[in-house]
Amino acid sequence: MSNSSCPIVALVGRPNVGKSTLFNRITKSRNALVDPTPGVTRDRQYERVVWNNRAMILVDTGGIDDNPEDVLVPHIRDQALAAIEEADIVLFLMDGREGLTPADYEVVDILRRAKKPVYHVINKIDGPEKELELLCPFYELGVETLWSLSADHTFGFNTLMDALSETIEASTMSQDLPDGTVKVAFFGRPNVGKSSMINRILGEDRMIVSEISGTTRDSVDTLLTHGNYSYLLIDTAGIRRKGKTTEKLEKFSILKSLGALERCDVAVILIDADEGITEQDTKVIGYALDQGRGLIILVNKWDLLEGDKKRQDEVLAEVGRQLPFIGFAPLLTVSALSGFGIKRLFPVIGSVYRQYSAQFSTSTINRLLREAVTVHAPPIYKNKRLKFYYSSQIGTCPPKFVIMSNSSKGVHFSYQRFLSNRYREGLGLDKVPIQLIFKDKS
Ligand code: GDP
Ligand code: GDP
């Protein structure tokens, strides 16, 4: 597993400077591998993009603001401020045809204070002919580099993207972690108790802790040793912003979660016992599933329900109802405040990770497949009985298996589910997602 994180790249600029044109140019470009992952990315305002092997989450902040008519300075200032705080890299677009405007000045000033890479992009420079003339007024800004671009006609586009991917490479240099370090990220909406939980964990006995700076500027990861294992705790609490949680920031916080999901092995989702599951929780869980991450659900603040058996049962039933599709994920009731249940957490993380990274011999898997087929004969498809020839493991984290057959199309959902259950049982993989891939033997 790579340690690289997935930085958030925000497109900022006045309405009509060409943000969505650039967004589309990047996400539709043949060079960009856009991940059509369902879940939050469906939103269109952000998309995961890979350029030169560097992954990023691209955000059109114009899309985040629902008010494109609003050309006032305060509006774009908010946009810039949010981007500075939440993004890792900012692409600030200006309009080369219109020239420099007072709003641009102000935003450049704000961006100057940000300690993160900013690209000052002059858009609508539709070719080299007028480049110098159109760029000229912008030199007044006194920024080091101006990037000329035509988002519409691709002039300057590859140059910009190549530079961007180099910046990403430099900012996401892999961390030096001990071999076999388990990367655990904590998710949950603001105030659910993430920081309290991490503090509580760090306060436990026999933890040897060192803080190492995260791969993105805002996060601080904690490396700790517990028993014979090393763990990297990835805190997404930096997302927390009390009293100021607008919808816009909520979206950014989901994006940040995506970045953390990219690089974790096990996603720990905290749910507030008193408030239940929120839409954001469901989104993050959905994304964790898409990414095939190990998953643990912590129902925190269990102390608030102490002695109230009825309420406790209700809460657990509600969680089960809302999340029927993650039956494999261990669920613990805990209290970061009192410490209740915290001791169970590491053993559970350990067993999830062992399953997540487990490897099996081909002979074991084939025996399992043969037995499964004997127990429950494969269906007939187009007048022929389905045949399975062999199976092997093609990946870990999560465990992935290929099954070769005479007609992969004929393996309908219920038989897939049957095989999947047999694999889970036979291999002792009850706590993680597994992937079965059916292929035709040529
Ligand atoms: P946004 O409001 O910042 O997202 O801007 P849009 O991407 O919607 O673009 C606003 C207008 O500028 C549209 O009419 C685009 O076609 C036009 N536009 C965008 N990029 C370029 C460019 O590179 N050159 C020219 N000439 N027009 C552009
Ligand atoms: P974060 O925003 O997710 O990092 O949440 P915090 O760790 O800052 O906790 C938010 C609030 O919830 C604080 O006032 C905590 O004291 C409180 N809190 C956290 N865990 C528990 C818990 O297990 N039980 C109770 N009753 N309160 C908790």
C-alpha cells in the first residue's frame, strides 16, 4: 500500500473566469484518469483525478457556491478563505481578456498569507500570439509565476498540469513508517468525539507515541506502538470548525475525509449514540466501501445511555437498519469520556487488519471453490451448466479473488453472493469486505 495522500486542489476565481471550463478540461481529458466512483464524487463539483500517476481531488469552488450571479468581492473572498483553509493546493484563475480587477488583487493578497502552493493562472489566453500583451497587467500583482492558459483551447494546459503533478509529488512524499504499520483513520462529524477518542487512546498504557507531520499540511498523524504492532492514527479532526459549519465547509470536510480514506487501511467511523447516523456518516461509509477499506463502527458517548437498556437497544437496532450493507464491520459501543470499551478497540483493529491483509494459498482457495460447487451446483446459463475452472487470490487489502469460468456473465447475483459467503466462511474473513472477480477462461 502506498502512503501517498490525495491532496485537495481547489479552483478559485471570480464567476466567468473559466473555472468550470478548466474543471471539465481536466476531468474530461484523456490523460486524466477520472475515477467514476459513486458516492460523494457524484456531486460533480469535485472529482478524483489522476494525472501523471498523481492523484488529486479537484474542487470547483464556483460550483460550491450556489450563487454564480454574485460577483461581489466579499463572496469571492469567502471562497478564497475556505479554499485556503481546506485545500492543499489552490489554482487561482483570473481572466486575461478582462485584465486585472480589484477583486483579483484582494484575493491574491489573501492567498499570499496561505502557506500552501498557489498557482496564479491567467485564463483565456487563447494562443501564444497575444500572450505577452495579455499577461502584462498581471505582473503588477508581484507574484513569482504567472501561468498562461486557455482552458477552452488547451494552450498552456499540459504545462500547468505537469507542474501541478510535480507539486503534488513533492508535497506527498511518502512517510517513513515501520514495515507493516497499520494505518487507521478516524471519521465522524464534528463533535462526535474524534479528538477525545484519540487522546483517550494515547493516554492508554504501553503506548509509545511519536507525532509525525501528516502528508498534507493540516493533518498531524500519530505513530504509535501497541504490543508488537505499529499504528498510524490519522486524525481528521482538523476538519472541525465549531460554530462556522456552513454547507460549503461540510462539503470540504467530506473531501478531506476522502483524502484520509485514500491512505488508510482501516476506517473507524464514530457515531454519536445520542444523535444516530447522519447523512455525512453514510457518505463516508459508502466511500470507504467503494475503496474497499476495512471498517469499524464506534458508537461513542455510550455513557449518555447508561442504564437505559431500552434506548440502547433502540440505538443499536437503528444503526443496523441504516447500515444493513456493512454487516461485516465490527461495531463497538464506547465512551471516549469514561474510557468504556476503549480497550477492545486495538484487538478489533488488529483482527480487521489481519483479515484485510491476509494471503491464502491457491490450493486452499481451489479446494474451497470445489467444495462450494458440490454443495450448491452452479446454475444453467444459456442451456449450459456454468463451470468454474480455478480460482486464486489476486490481491490483498482488501482480499481479492479471481474465479475463472466458462461464462462469467452467467454468474448471477445470488450465486455470486453464495460464493462470496463460502469464501468468507472458509477463509475466516468475517470482518472485512472481499472482492470476487469472475472472468472467462479463454
Ligand atoms: P466559471 O464561472 O469561472 O466557472 O467560468 P466558465 O467556465 O463557466 O466560463 C465562463 C465563460 O468563459 C464561458 O463562456 C467559457 O466558454 C469562457 N471561457 C472559459 N475558458 C476560456 C478560454 O480559455 N478562452 C476563451 N476565449 N473563453 C473561455
Ligand atoms: P470531535 O469534533 O469529533 O473531535 O469531538 P471532540 O473530541 O472535540 O468532542 C466533542 C464534545 O463531545 C466534547 O465536549 C467532548 O467532551 C464530548 N465527548 C466526546 N466523547 C464523549 C463521550 O464518550 N461521552 C460524552 N458524554 N461526551 C463526549
